[in-house]
Amino acid sequence: MTEAKQPWPTRIRLTDDGRLLTIEFDDGSSVALTSVRLRVATPSVEAKRLTPAERQAMIGDKPVKITAIEPIGNYAIRPTFDDGHSTGIYNWTYLAELGRAEK
Amino acid sequence: MIDENAIVEALNGVNGPDGATPLPRSGAIGGLTQRDGKIYLSIVVDASQAARAEPMRIAAEDALRRLPGVAAAIVTLTSERAPGASARHAAPGHAHPQQPGAKTAPRPRMESIAGVRHIVAVASGKGGVGKSTTAANLAIALAQEGWRVGLLDADVFGPSAPRLFGLKDKPEVKDQFLIPLIAFGVKVISIGLLIAEESPVVWRGPMVMSAVTQMLREVAWGELDALIVDMPPGTGDVQLTMAQSAPLSGAIIVSTPQDLALLDARRGVAMFEKVSIPIIGIIENMSYFICPHCHGRSDIFSHGGARHEAEKRGVPFLGEVPLDIAIRETSDAGRPIVASAPDSPHAKVFRDIARATIARLDAPTTRAAPKIVIG
């Protein structure tokens, strides 16, 4: 099966008053992403057409926090940010990619 | 190209939806694009505040137009309200008390259903391959294996569970929860139990979703090892949304062995793979035909196609169900063959499929959604 090749998350933890999201994978690795990083990297279609620079300009370095996380099936999460944005669905592959880019 | 910083600078003079925070810092900007000196900006506002946001929209347009080099500025208001929120209102006979102007209710959450260990979709790429009959027999076979099983007939376009299980009573409502009917050890809920069998139902997409969400969430399923969801046939928007909104452990695809059906089955597999839902396996229905008179075997739809397809796609093959008059008759009579003739070879086929399904579901490789911990 295709998904067997990718690490699968076992636990997702929101800490630091909604500012840090830590994803632990079943291969023992983990990635920590800030709420600001996730907000700027939203995969929402509304933001997809923006370039990274445009996103940065639009969203800026405002200290957004994550207020809620909704599981989507068993393959993704949909966080709600305190600036009202909540249409980005982050699947495990994308979260792992963001984690790799961080390193 | 107009400098982005200049755009942000211009919009800083416009107050966001809350009337105080400058627009670029309010988080309300949904998108910004520009082409040939035209700027397109979308501002996300709550649907209920659309009228109040109009002055902000005009102010933003004016501010952008004043920028040097801007030929035109088009600012639109978009609403980010959950489609689910409005769909819930459309649910028949289901009204949430809500004050006008009150904060909109949160979106229906797609968390797992308490007490239900596995939710399994039984799907097919096209109609007429015997998906519902297979789902019913599989559910009963799972129950015979000692599992606590529920069957949700989500095929709202052609609900067949009432007939397959011989159910006629309307389910009772207790504490705002529907009490499922029980037949052959399986808890059954179907839209067909709530409406007359002959009355045609015309469904719009959102209505299907709200009806299915209700049947998932607002039914007293109790403790279940598996909830079998009989999906509407096809790979359209409704099926995709359903696959995404129910926390599925996996999907079983039913197909006949002929090429045309397999083509659609392949789409079914692809649809579930696209949303990372594991394929538990493919079942070949109407696999071969044993003539009741001469006992000769005919491969009407050219047998073995589904097995071959499963091997090709690297998904498990669960079993072959023959095309047999006994299966058809018992299904139409409301006594599925696994229950009415448990010792028949056909029942054995379904039992083997049930065992394979249990093995797949309880295998440690089944991917559960991760725990989400806050704090």
C-alpha cells in the first residue's frame, strides 16, 4: 500500500498556549512547527495562489495562535487560528514536508 | 507589477472587519492577485456581517485605486462560513434552536463516533454490482463471527437495507437519538426506514451530507466493533465528501469481473487512495454462474477480473461471490443468505470475506488517526 512508505503520526500536541504544534511520527521522528509557520504555509486554496512573499505580506509576523484542531478522517487536521482562518487542511505528508523544510 | 509593500501600506489606512485593526493585520484578507495593473482583493467576513462590511470594501477599493499604476481595483467580500453549518438547517425535521444574529454554531466535528471501533465503507464504482447485498451479507457474517456490527445504509439514492433485512418498522427516537432496528444480529439504520419505499427522493448534495451525518452521529449505535457503511454507488462529489467526512478505517470495493465495471472500480480505489483511506480489499461479485439445472459453470462476466485488478493495484483481494439465484432470492425476501442458509457455500464465501476483513481491521498496520493533545 502506498501510505506504508511515509511515516505516520502517532500523536499531535499543541503546546505553548497554541503557538507550537509537535507531531510525533511512528518512526520515532518528530517535527515542531510554530503556529505562525503553519498559518503562513496554509494549504487553503484561498492562499494557494499567493506567492510566499505575498503570504508573508498578507499574514505577516502577527503572533497568530491555534485555538482548535479538528481531525479530518485519519489523514489530516484542520486547525483554527485566532485570526479566523480555518480552511487549511494539513495532511500528514504536508506536515512532514513542512517539518523537513524546517531542518 | 505594483509593489506589494505599497499595497499593504495603502490598505493599512483601512480598518478591518472589527473596525479597529488595520486590514492587512486583521487576518481577514483571503487573497490578493494582480494582473495588468488590476488588483483583485478578497476580504473574508462572517456572512452575517456582510452588510456592515460594505463600507470597508469600498474604502479598500478607494485606497487601492489611489495607488500609482493601478488601473482598477476589485475588492470582493467572501464568506468563510462552513458549508456544513447551512446544510444542517436543510436537514429534514431537524432544527437546531438558533437565535438570529447569534454566533453560528461550530462546524459539525468529524471525530470518531464514540463506541464504534471501525467504520468500513462498502463502495462500488458503478451501480448494479450488488454492493448493498454484499454489504448486508458481510455485516451478518461479521456478526456471526462474534463482532458487534451496525449497518448504515448511506445509499440515499436507493436505500435497500430495509428490504434486504426485511425491516418495516420506523425506528424510535429516544433522547434525540434514533434507535437502530436489529435484524440478524445487526443494528440497521437506513434512510429507507424513515421514508416510504416507493416514494422517490430527490437529493441535493448538501442534503445528502446532512442526512448521512445525522445517520452517523444521531443514532444510538452503542458499542460496535464495526459499522458498515453502504455507500451510494459512483465516485462523485457526494461519495468523496462522505469518504472524507466519516472517520473511515477503510473501504471495501465491490465489482463485477467484467472490464467496464472494473474500470469504475479502479476509480473507486483511486478515490479512496486520494484521501488516504486504506483499501481493505476488493470483492468480486457475480464472479461465476453455476447453472441450477446442469450444474455447469459459466463465467458470464469473465471471472477473475477483480482478483487480477487487485493484484495489479497491490490491494488485497477478499473473495469471489458467485452469481446465484439463491443469493438474489434470499436478498429480495429479506433473509440474506448468510443468515438463512449459513451452511451454504455462498454463506461460506461471505464468512471468509468477513474473516479477512477482521484480520485486516485488527492488524496493527491499520492506521488510526493520531491522538491530538492540547496543552
